Amino acid sequence: MFSGLFVGTALFGFVADRFGRRTIFTCSLLWYSAATVVMAFQHDAFGLNLWRFIAGIGVGVELVTIDAYLSEVAPKALRGRAFAYNSMIQFSAVPVVALLAWLLVPKSPLGLDGWRWVVLLGAVGAVFVWWIRLRVPESPRWLAQHGRSEEAGRILAELEERVKVEAGLHLLPLPVPLEESAKRGSFAEIWRPPYRARTVMLVVFNLFQTVGFYGFSNWVPTLLIARGVAITNSLRYTFLIAIAAPFGPLLAAALADRFERKWLIVGGAFGVAAFGILFGQAVAAPMLIGLGILLTLSNNLMSTAFHTYQPELYPTRIRALAVGFVYSWSRLSVVFSAFVIAFFLDRFGVPGVFALIAGSMVVVMLAIGIFGPNTSNRALEEISR
């Protein structure tokens, strides 16, 4: 799956810049749903892994497109909260999937293996495709960038009328005239000032943030067992910890547009490091669950903040391409960091794993804290100058 995510983000992130945010989101969702349905009926490891890889490509393109789209349609004063609510919906799937796996995997409803039902339920996103096509407008910024100013103006006028009705306003504030170059973007542009420094910073950030995020979330049952928790209890504790996943973005929603974005990332990384060190020393079940919940909240606060932050740092013409490239390093990191975490767990135990995670979070804090530009409450065109 993560190999497919790497391919989708690194090699196909640009398609949303070329063909439009709404079109590519729709196509990537259909791609993922179709590949997932095929995967659910595989009977050997090769077929299962092949279709997981193909499904991962669709997810990778979808994640990049969502980030680019949200950053372009959300007002600057609400951008952080828009991403936070989007992340809350995404992370709500974590406890839902954990519960479905707990209930279905040991069984075979209607003669079909439980894990196949879990996979098939994940493919229901295709049901929403036509609703998306009818109700979600194309990004006005993308349209204007591609010379479709009349269509962009019509969509903006419709959005403004809805805002007037919902907010009870007769007039909206006049927009600040900020212009972005109409030239076509290229991969080479992300290596030119001022984007080169941002690209290097985000590559370093993505290489190390996944050690904390997936080093905990993907390894919770194994880490609990290594702390002496029975396997049946470890699955129960994992589910209890997973319930906290949607609350991290809710915390981010309360903070997102009040504090500078990059410091929320730094704060989330600090929480992962601090609570991780304490988790590595804990033995009692309530302490393990409590610290696991705090780790989850910190990880998801950091995740929500950086998904908002990345697309803010690039102009519309290369936004999806650049975000796809820098984010792809996190997908690559997940693959290799799993072996590193397994090595540390074997040699140094759970405390060693969290020492590794804490060290990675220090790199994250330094990279973003020192080199990250401020973005909160600023227009995208102003940030990308």
C-alpha cells in the first residue's frame, strides 16, 4: 500500500495541476474503489499485494488533490479549521476500521472471510462520486491559472452569494488584488528560490515525521505486547487508543487559526516525543492507554497542521506537483522506518523505540521551527511570493 502511495504522490501528483482538482479527485476515488473491490477477492499474496499497490496509487493522488483543493477554496482566516474538520472526518475511519476488524475478521458472514468484508466496506467511497461531481465546484484559483476566468468568476459569485445568505451579510469585504503568474509550472521550479529551501525543509520533515506517526500508530499492538500485555488485551487497548484519533483534529480546529501554523507542528512533535518517552517507561494498563491517547492526539494535531502547511508554501501552478513530491518522501520513509523500528524493538525494547521516535521529532521541530515561513492568516499568493 505505501509503495503505491509513494508512486501516487511522487509520480502522479502533478495530474491535479494539469487536469483540475475536482476531476482528479473524482478519478482517483473511482480508481481506489475499483482496485479495492478487486483486492477483496484475491486468493494469493501476490494478487493481494498487487491490488493493494494499485489502490495505494489512487489514495496517493487523492491525498495530494484534497490538500491542494482545500487550501485554494478556504478563506485565509478559516484555512486551518477547514483542514482540521477534513482531518477529523478522515481520522474517524481509524476507530471505525478498528471496530470492524475486531467484529468481522474472526468471522465469515455469508461465507465470505471477515477481512474481505472490511476491505469491501472501504470501497463505498465510489457511491459519493456523483454527489461530488454535482455539488463540489472546481477550484477558482486553478481555473484562473488556466485562463478560464469567466468560469472562475461564476463559481466565486455563487460562493459569495451562499456566504451572504448563511452569514446574513449584504456586502462582503473587497478582495485584496493579489496576482499570481499565469505561466505554466514545472518540476524544476520547486528547486528555484524561494521554493528550493521550502522543498528541502519539507523533504527532511516528511522523512522524520513518519517515524513518530506510523512508528506508534502502526505498532501499537506490538508495542503493548512487548510491554507484557496479553494479545487479546492489546487489541482492546489498541481500539481504545484509536477512538482518540478524530479528537486530534478537533484540538487542531480550536487552535489552527489562533496560532502560527508552524508552531502547531512543532508543538505536536514535542508532544509525540514527550509522551512517547513516558509510554516507553509505563507498565500499568491505565497509564499505557492514557499515554497512548495523548500520543495519538499529538500525532494527529501535527498531521492536521502539516497537511494545512505544505500546500500553503507553493503557488497554484505547482501546488499539487510540489506537495506530491515532498509528501512522497514520507511514504518512502514508512517502508524503511518499519525495519529500523523492528531493529530497535529487538535490540533495545520499547524504550529504545521511543528514544528513536523522540530523536526524529527533534529533527522535525528543528526543521520546521528554524526554516519554516509563517503562513497563518495570509493569502496564498502572498505566501508564495
